[in-house]
Amino acid sequence: MLGPALLAASRSDRIRRLVSGASVTRPVVDRFIAGDGLPEALAAVRTLIAQGVEATLDHLGEDVTDAAQAHRNRDAYLRLLEALGREGLGGHAEVSVKLSAFGQGLPDGHDLALAGARRVCEAAAAIGTTVTLDMEDHTTVDSTLAILAELRRDHPRTGAVLQAYLRRTEDDARALAVEGSRVRLVKGAYKEPASVAYQSRRDVNLAYARCLRILMAGDGYPMIGSHDPRMIELAVRLADGYGRSSGTYEFQMLYGIRDAEQRRLAAEGRRIRAYVPYGADWYGYFMRRLAERPANLAFFLRSFTTR
Ligand code: FAD
């Protein structure tokens, strides 16, 4: 019941000011966010790499209101990629981009976001790494997949994210299960209507399993974006069943979630990547993590009582 309320709160400016201003919030935020700035993000990546875990970095910044803000977000990625190249981290770290941060939601936003993402793909290619386009609410899926198709012409390893809770996703998975195509499969983190998305946990899990099977059977590069032990086990079984070697798919989990499991998979010789968000604009990301799991919320509320 709390999930939808928290997802609604993630879009409220009033609650944003309240939560962001509370002094107890910070230690809890630090569990899920690598830090406000690039140096902290790079330090987190180095720690992960030392543990055998690769990274995809997300510079936090959603809901831009003008093109100048979109350009600032794009430039933050260009600085990030330049730093990854300078520090020699390009072989172990890529970047994840939310097209809304590049202006996708503005009038003429499709072209603005495409231009910004193209610049970021060029900078990533220059240091030998890749970009993955995060997926946001269902109204953006067509535009995001169209931008992906454009980018893949010059940068075929640009990755997509598919959300298993969307009823359309099995078809999208079939279309993207092709040679060279990197696809992160997640359950989905936004509040969506029943007309477009499965609502029950059971239906979402079943849909995830069906999509995973399609991606693992196909010719692309599946990225299993889940903390769910059942999905991880299924992915391992499917990989074995389809004769996939460890470099032909990877696991992905969020920074700060199931760290021990991330290290365990790495120690087993499996490819595992942590999604590392950083930046001052952490509110929306943080609230979605609270909405996903009561235990995360309990951890947050406890911090108010144990000051
Ligand atoms: P859940 O159904 O949330 O959890 C299933 C089980 O996993 C739990 O029962 C528990 O056993 C285990 N588990 C989950 N969390 C924890 C925890 N904190 N501690 C211990 N065990 C836990 N969503 C989008 O909509 N768009 C995106 O672009 C996107 N990118 C993502 C990138 C990555 C790398 C990941 C991992 C997720 C991303 N998500 C994205 C979020 C995703 O959609 C889900 O909301 C989120 O991953 C929770 O789903 P789950 O598969 O982990 O399973």
C-alpha cells in the first residue's frame, strides 16, 4: 500500500523540500547514492572494481524544465566520461542516461534528447565504453526506443532497458534480442495504469521470466537487472541451458543493495555490474528505492528514531 504513496511523493516538490532538508536523511541517502560529486562517484567505482564488480554510473538529474538544464546534464556526463578515461576506468565502467534529464519531456524534446545522447555516446566510444538508456514512465517508451535505434546506427552497443511490468515488453524483447543488442531487463519502478502494465507482483514476476527467456534465447547481450534471487537463479539456469559463456550476459544490481550477493556473483566468476547513482538531485531516485521495499523504508524511518 505504501509503494504508490511513496511514488506519488517522489513527484511532490513540497515533500521533496521536507525530506531533502531533514538532517537525518543524509546517512540513509548515502546507502543508495555514491555522493554528490564526481570524486565520490569515482571512489565508489574504484572500490567496486577492487571487489570484482563493474559499474554503470548515473548522474542524477530528472525533470528538466528548459534546454539549458538539459545541456548542463549532458555536460555532466561529458565530464564524467572524460574523468573515467583519464583514470583508466573505461574498461570497467559505463554510463546510464535518463533521457528526461536530457530534455526529452520538453517541446521538441525528442530531438534535443537525441542530440545530447549522441554527444555522450561519442564521448563514451572515445574511451572504449558504452551508454545504456534507462527507461522511465510508459509515455516515454516509444521515444526512447526510437532514440535507441538512431544511436545504434553509429554506436551499436548502446544499451536499452525493458520493463517487464509493461504488457508490450515481450514484443519489445523479441525485437531487441538481436546480435550486438545490449538489453537490461528490469521489473519496472514507476506507477503505471493497468491498461499498460501488470499490477500484481506475481504477474510481473511471470512476465519477467518470459522476457528473460526471450532475451537469453536470442542473439543479444542480456543484462539481468534484478535483486530477486529467483530471477538470478533462473538466469543462471537459462544461461547454462542456452550454452552462454560468462561474457555473453551480465547481472546488474543497484549500488547499496545486496552488496554481498554482488560480491558472491563476482567471486563465482560471473559478470556483475552495480548501478551507481551520484549527484545532488537524488530525491526522485531515493524515493523510488523506498517505494520498492518496505525494509528500505523501515531503515529510513529508523534513522529518525535513532538520532
Ligand atoms: P523486487 O521484486 O523488488 O524484489 C524481489 C526480491 O529481491 C525480494 O523479495 C528480496 O528477496 C530481494 N531484494 C530486493 N531488494 C532487496 C534488498 N534491498 N535487500 C535484500 N534483498 C532484496 N527501473 C526502471 O523502471 N527503469 C530503469 O531504467 C531501471 N534501471 C535499473 C537498473 C538496475 C541495475 C536495477 C537493478 C534496477 C533498475 N530499475 C529500473 C529498478 C527495477 O525496475 C526495480 O524497481 C528494482 O530493481 C526492484 O526489483 P527487483 O527485480 O530487484 O525485485
